[in-house]
Amino acid sequence: MTEKEVRTLIQGKLSRYFGVLPQEASREQIYKAVVMSVRDILLEKRQQFHKVMKNKKGKRVYYLCMEFLLGRSLKNNVYNLGLQDAYEKALKSYELTLEDLYEEEPDAGLGNGGLGRLAACFMDALATGDYPAMGYSIRYDYGLFKQKIVDGWQTELPDVWLPGGEVWLTQRTDKSCIVKFDGWVHEEWSDQGLKVTHGGYKEVEAVAYDMMISGKNSEAVSVLRLWRARNVSRFDMKLFSQGDYLRCMQDENEAEVISKVLYPADNHYEGKSLRLKQQYFLVSASLQNIINDHKHRYGPLNLLPEMAAIHINDTHPALAIPELMRILMDENGFTWDDAWAITTATFAYTNHTVMAEALETWQEDLIARRLPRIHMIIKEINRRFVSELWNIYPGQHALIDNMSIMSNGMIRMANLCVVASHKVNGVSALHSEIIKDSIFNGFYRLWPDKFTNVTNGIAHRRWLCQSNPELCALLNDCIGEGYVQDASQLSKFRKYENDSSVLNRLTEIKLLKKKQFADYAYKKEGVLIDPNTVFDVQAKRMHEYKRQLLNVMNIISLYNELKDDPNKKMQPQTFIFGAKAAPSYLMAKKIIKLICYLAEDIRKQPKIREKLNVVYMEDYNVSMAERLMPASEVSEQISLAGKEASGTGNMKFMINGALTVGTLDGANVEMSEAVGSDNIFIFGLRAEEVDELWTKGYNSSRYYNTDEGLRRIIETLIRGFNGESFSDMANYLLTGSPVADPYMCMADYESYRQTQQKIKSLYAEDPARWAKMSLNNIAAAGIFSADRSIKEYADNIWHLKSLKS
Ligand code: 26V
């Protein structure tokens, strides 16, 4: 596409949708016109792909997920379509750059963190790999809240993203369907078998909105279909004729709340009716859609497993299982056994956490009330499964109860997923082992072949190519551009590990990215950051298990050193935090406050601040991460071993040349193997040591009693910062109930402190070695591309062919 064609396209949109001439258009109007033009190109491309697909009659994957944390789309699509030059030139006549327009776009924050961002990265990789794919989620009116810190305390503001974000969405009225809640179910045996009637239900209309996601140099375009809930307007003629005009116009149910807002908690499961409605709304609309498309394209539903792989991303869309059973049996006349065979051959499930608090269990009576037919089907799935278990394990009550889908009036969604899926995977090598040994051990012994691993990956074109063009220019000079399409080629960069001119350029680029970030932070939040200090960054959701507190403990020890001797020679460091806490997660909010107060305390002491700066970046989101990753030098991945399923931020830092300080947790383990233990800073207890210590009895006071440094940190917490005591944190670490220091910050502290010391001296004393390590991290990061993850899913789980193959 040429510059001229692009210009004509934009002009057309401006005149058609805004009735303005190019010279009269506002920046916002130009942004929207540009998005519409890109959207047209994508729609056209998708149609072409559709045609090819139709002839090929290939299998498709449907990725069900309650969250897609997309961030911005304009840059990604323009980059992937290779249209940067054309657009940049076309925009000159408006005296605008593409960069100006990128800033107009709000983040689509339809997710909490890692899980939702992974789903977004996968859509990109699916398109680039030329896989026919469709994602399904909810078109929330409000995405993840905006974070505002008021006097150190997180407050939440609504995230209004649609005014600038909706231009990406194409409404598909032809795809609307009805989702039914509540009511009664009647069963009747007839000559044709069991007939099930669902009556007295409430209807909600699901309206489809499509978003196109392009791949890089590929033919495929992924479609993300987002469902919006709408009241079914039933015009009541009787009321109307009785003259009750207003009542007649009133909506009888409040369906629309279903797609109003994303649940902002990712740490704690709550059995709320609205959340259940969201889940069923998503899966029912999506399944109806998948089945209709399948029938239209291929006809008989017994072909479903051959033509469709349906992925359940975490247990949130688990109701897809009974929903498919319902559609097959009640609406298409399948027997139980045939329906079950189709269902189990179609679904696969990924587990994303072993944290007990986050595992979903629904109250049976809630499901019975809201989804009576679904409740019956789950009960029957469980009845059959448990009776099978009794045959295999006679008399083993405890084991059978543990594996049962229903127990004590609760429905365990993870067990339902394992029983009904043909494959179950964890998201890193370690995590996939842990689930086999712990929560799914019974199932693993029964069906060892069901369990597999797919280590997470990131959209490296977004997180490296688009976020760090300066680094890419260096890579292009050294190893060519092949890595853009094939991240494994990054390994060629390793050849330059001793090339001082390359290492110098690498260091210069890092400094440049640090300066850019410091400018941005100043403009955005008025915070001062010296780009000549080390940027040590922990950016992720705020969680006890991720141990931002351990990071703080080390900072307090540095603070104390400088208090004792403000002239002490020390490598200047800037500790940067970015994190949102779930709104009702009190402990997480208290840790945010601690960091902010500590930062403020230091800010008031210029002498200390020269060497030790602490910065809390407000409202950390995808777009901020895109600026922060390239500017980072030390990446904090310090969760208690065994708790972080994988992590994906860790990979984004690595590919941008940050050095990781981390525990052997999640994908850190594989990062360490890929880059070599000389190029990463591993510390702390290993997962099995953590388990042993719990079994033996963990006593955090032991460390307090024997470690002078820790004692001082606790005392400093009690004395407080910026005029406020944080004795509650000291108590949390020492006497907390039901258990003190549940994530073992005290146990790992000394190992962490020593590692931090090592990092600091290396940075100060051997910059060449630092640059070499950084280069090795970039060179070893290729395997953490989502392209690789998706290939593994396609080959081993979905049995899906790329159009390329
Ligand atoms: C739980 C809940 C509970 C109910 C309310 C809504 C909600 C939303 C999310 C979650 C838990 C999601 C689990 C999760 O995000 N896991 C993360 O998944 C990443 C991608 O696989 C992985 O890198 C992180 O280590 C893992 O914590």
C-alpha cells in the first residue's frame, strides 16, 4: 500500500464519519480515521484468509478467556502490516507523526495481569504463525481500574476505554445470540429418548464485537470476538394498549451489568453471582457461535473434534464443558456417551496457578439456581466419574473425595476441567511438575499422558521490536532481521559477547532508554530519576507471594547504611516499582503505602537520595511496561519458590537485556538454563526446600534472633518512614496470624541481600562484564517467544496445522 493510497483512505474516513476536511480535523478525529483505515485493511485481509481456509477445510482453535490484556493496538498492527513508512509519510500533511497518534489510543485493559497478557500475546503469535484462530472474551465497558495513589494509599478510578478504543471493534449483529439464566428444567422420556425442557428462564442477548489482530508477514488475521450483554427488549403490547407507555418501555431485567466491568481481583476467588453470570455468558455465547459456524461450514457435529480445538484458559471458562454437552444432547439429539466423547476430544485446559485461594469452587446451590440445566449435567458428569473411580480404587474414600468434582456442596472447577479435557498443561516446566505432584496428583496417576507442559512466551515483536527499536537497529546490524520472524535466531547475537564496540553500543542504548524513561516519568508523574543510576525494577501485580516486601527489606538495609554514613561510597541505585493491588486486598495496599512512604522519606534527604532513590510509578499498565522494560537493568523476579506459575514479565526484561535477580521459580528456572548460571543471579530457597521447611515448622523469629541486619530492618519498620510507623509490617513478619511471614521473606533475606550486593559491585566495578551478561541474556531469550509456545500448543495439544505447513 502506498502513501497516496493511505492518504486517500484517511481522507475518506474523515469526510464520511466526521464530515471534516483534512485541514479541519482534530487530532482525535485523525487518530480515529487512521484506526478505521487500518481496520479496513485488516478486515479485507481476514476475508482473504477466510477464503483460503474455506478451501483448505482446516481445523481451527478457539481460545476462551475471561481476560485479554491487549494494551494499545495501532502500533502493533501498523508494524505487523509493514505500513509504518506509508502512514508516517501520509501523516506529514497533517503535521503529525505516528508516535503522536499512538499516544491518542487508550490501553484496552481487559485483563488483570499475566493471564490476560498471555492471551493477548498468543493472538499475535497465532496470526503470525498462520494458524486459524479465534479468541473469545467479554467486551467489558470498564477494563482494569486506573490506579491513583493518594497519600500512599491506592484508590481506584473507572477505566473508561471505549471512547477511544471502540473504533477497533466491528459490531457483528449477524452473530448475536441468546443466553438463558434461571428458570426450571423438565425431563420427559419419550420414544425419542429423554426430552429436556428449560422454561421460565431470563434471556440476555449477547452481541458480538470483533477485533482483528494482524500477524507479521503472514496471511492470517486472528479475530478476537468480544461479547456484550444487552437487555432483550420485549415490547409488551398488552401494557402498551392499556396506556402504560412508560412501563412498557422499561427493561424488565438488568442484563447489561453482566458486561459492565472486569473483576479486578486475581488473588482471591469469591463466589459472586455476577461473576458466575459473566462466565456462563461468555461460554454460552461462544459455544453457540462455534457450533453454528461448524454446522454451517462442515455439517455434522461428530466432526467437531476434527475441526475445532477449544481451549479453556484457566478454569474461568470451565462451564464451556457442560454447555457443550447441553448443546449436543438437548439441541442436537446426541446420547450422553456420544456427546461426552466429542466434548472430551475437543477441550484442553491450562492451569495458571496453584495458589489455593485462587482455585475456583462454586456453591452448588448457586449454580442450581442460575443454571439449572448446567447443574444437572455437572452432577451427571460427576456421578459417572466417581462411579468409575469406585471401580478403579475400591474403598479409597479420601482419594475419591479429593478427585471428585463435587464435594460438600461445592463444585470444583479445576477437577471438572481435568476430567473433561484431553490435555492439561502447566505454564513452565517447574509448574507443570508441581501440579502433577500436588493439586492434580490423583488425576496424574490415573491419566499420566494427559499432563504436559507448555512454557509461556511473549510477543517478542511487541516487547522487543516495537518497544526497543534502538536495540533492534543494533541487532539488525549484527545478525540481520531474521529474528523478527524467528526469535531463535537471537542466539546469533552471542557471537558478539566479546566485541567491545557492540558492547559499548549496547550500553549506550540502555542509557538512552533510561533517559527516555526518566523523561516520561517526569512528565507523567513529576518524579525525578537520575539516568546514571542503576535501574532496578519490580513491575507486576502487588501480591504477598511475589514479595515486593523482600525487595523493600533490602532497600531499608541500604537506607540504614546511608543513614549511618551519608558519605559512604556506594553505587547509586534507583528502585522502581509498578504494581496494582486488588481493591480489597488490604495487605497489598499496605505494602504500596510502605513503598510510597519510604520513597517520600528518602526524597526529603537529598544526600541519601543521590545514592538511593525509590520510585513508585502510578497506574502500571501495558503501555508503561513497553517503556519500562527497555530501560531496566535489574529485573526483580523474587517470588517464593513454588508460587509463581511462570511469570512473563521476567521474559520481557530479559529480551531487553536486563539481568535477572530471581528465585528458582516459574520460568526463571528455564531462563537460568537458557542463559547459563553465570548470567543470572539466582538466590534463595528452592521449591522443595520451601516444602521441607514448612513440614519441619517455619519459624521466622529464628532469623530475627540470629541476624543483626534483619533486627535492624524490623526496628526501622517500627520506627517508620515519613512520620508513620509500619509496625504492622514488622508484626506480619514476626508474629502474624495464622502464620508469621507466610512467604518466607525472613528465610530468604540474607541470600537476597548478598546477591544484591554482588549485583551492585559488578555494575560498579566491571561494566564490560555487565554488558556481556546483558548481551547473553538477549541472545538466550529467543525460546521465550510466544511463537514457540503457540507452536507447541498447536503440535502437541490442538493438533492444528499452520497454513504455512
Ligand atoms: C483468579 C481470579 C479469582 C477470581 C477473580 C478473578 C480472577 C482472575 C484471575 C485469577 C488467577 C489468574 C491466575 C494467573 O493470573 N496466573 C498467572 O498466569 C500467568 C500466565 O500463565 C503466569 O505467568 C503467572 O505466573 C501466573 O501467576
